[in-house]
Amino acid sequence: MQVIDYKCPNCGGDMAFDNKTGMLACHSCGRTDNIEGIADPLTLTQNQNTFSEDEATEYHCKSCGAVVMTEPETTATACSFCGSNLVLGDRLTGKLAPAYVIPFSIGKDDAMKAFRKWCRNGRLTPNGFMTADRVKGITGMYVPFWLYDLDNQIHAQARATKVRNYKQGDYLYTETQHFDVHRKIRLNYVKVPIDASEKMNDQLMDRLEPFPYDKLKSFKSPYLAGYIAEKYRYNDEELFPRAQEKIREFIDSYIRSTMSEYTTVNVTDKQVDTTIHQVDYVLLPVWVVHYDYKKTEHTFAMNGQTGKVVGKPPISKAKVAAWFASISAASFLSLKLVSWMMGGGLW
């Protein structure tokens, strides 16, 4: 089984991807290496599919020799004995080889600062939660995604009306015209992201979007050094229906935008033929925060490129009640002022 670790040629220390420089860095002596210039051991085995979920999940750390047990989906981890960064190469070859990766641009310390700031902005969260001092762990993880380029052939039929009001003499007329509307549309979407991990919450991952796809780089294993990474659990064919569902509302909106000249529109028939033009397997950067509040764990996620934080924090019932009370009081006062301006008594 292929275990890859990156050791510093100068001091032998562990090297990891540095989000600030975009290079492979040794935190012991400060050496940095350009990842694009590093020969990736995986390129020798890209045409092999050397791993299956039925095989053993036991690896050995090259630094200390300790046994490293992993879950079947793990592709990069750290040795729990010596802390060495490990990339499990046999899980990143053949059909399991990612095409692209977006590297982290936000480090662990900056991620924690951003998370604390996000917590303090929670107006309806309990005061104790907003201190952000109950973090059980924060993990930098490359989450597997499929990026779909989808071609859509659309046929739509609708019944529409145009309503015109006009005055003639002393009379006001309303004229209604009825139309049968037909539309034939070709609509393409590129880089539609679908989370391919079993562990990650799909809604949480959807809310992390958008990722800056101009930051996509051809995959090289050094980008994973120092982070956790997973391989996909579901292939592109299995997730194709979800990609279709994801673009459905955008297709509906576009269809209606082509009929904006009508007063009313009732779509009576719609046929959408969606085909995959291209699909790429990519790894996207996510900071995962596990937060313990009153013996209940809350999971939050941060886009490792943009810093966007998503999650569902606890809600303070007392703050919600106070908020509704303030809204009610303001509404009552507004009504009294309107009444006073119209000649009524203020109280």
C-alpha cells in the first residue's frame, strides 16, 4: 500500500502545504518548495486502480512505523503517534484520482478568528454560545465533489395573457388577449458542484457555495499534506439526479424570463432533456468546526477559500421573545402615531 509523506531535504522535518505561500513548507527550518516543481509519486500509478473498499484499511507510518488505521474514505491523514502527515496514494489513483483541487487559502488560526467573529454576530444565539470557547475541534478537510457541465434541451408550452386597460369617452375598458406560447431553449450550466461524501451534510455543503473555480489547480498530492482528505463515496452517475434537481429552479426561472412580455403565464407542459457534457472529480477546501454547547454538539463549516461560515447555531428563547416584544411595541407605537396624525388621540 502506497503511503506518501513529505520530509524536508534540509532537516528531515515534516512538510505541509502552506496556505499563505501556496508552497510545501517545513515549519522546522523554514524551507519552502514550489509544488508545481515537485515530482508527484502518484503520476507513476495514475492508470492503476489499486484500492477497493473490500481491502484492508491498515497502513504503516514511514516515520515511526506505527500502524495507522483509517476509514475506507480517508485519503490523507496524520499519524496519531508521531504526527507525520500521510497521503494514502493508492486511494488517489486510477478512477479515484481527482482531476483538480482548490487549495486552502485560509489557515487554521484565521479560520478560528473568523468563526469567533461569526459567533459574536448571532443576535438570537445564547450569550454563552457567543464566546466561541467551546470548540471541540477544527479540522481542515478536502471534501470530494463532482463538478458537472450540463447541457439542457428544453421544450416548454404555456398559456399566457396580455391585459390592456384604456379609457374611451366616459368608459374604462379592459382588453385581455390570450396566447399559446411555445419555447425551444438550449441552456447550459458549467461547474455545478455536488458533494460526493457520505459523511458531510449535503445542505451544509450547498450553502458553502460558491467556491472560486478560477483557483482550481491540477491535482497534486502535496496539496493534501497537513490536511484530512476523503475520496468520493458516490460516483458521478449516482449523483447525476441531484445535479439535475439542483438546476431545476434556475431552468424554471429562465423559462419564465423568456415570457416576460405577457401579463400572466401558466406553464402547461415542460420537457427537459439533460445530458452530461463533462464531469470532473475535484477536492474542495472546508474547515469543519465541532462545537459543544450544553452537552449538544453543533457542526459548522467554513469555505476554506472565501471564509464563508454556515451552520445552525442554538437559538435563545428569551432573546426571541424579547425580539418579538420589541417588534410588537414598535408596531403599536407606529399605529398610535398614525392615529394621532389623522386626528385621533395619541393615548
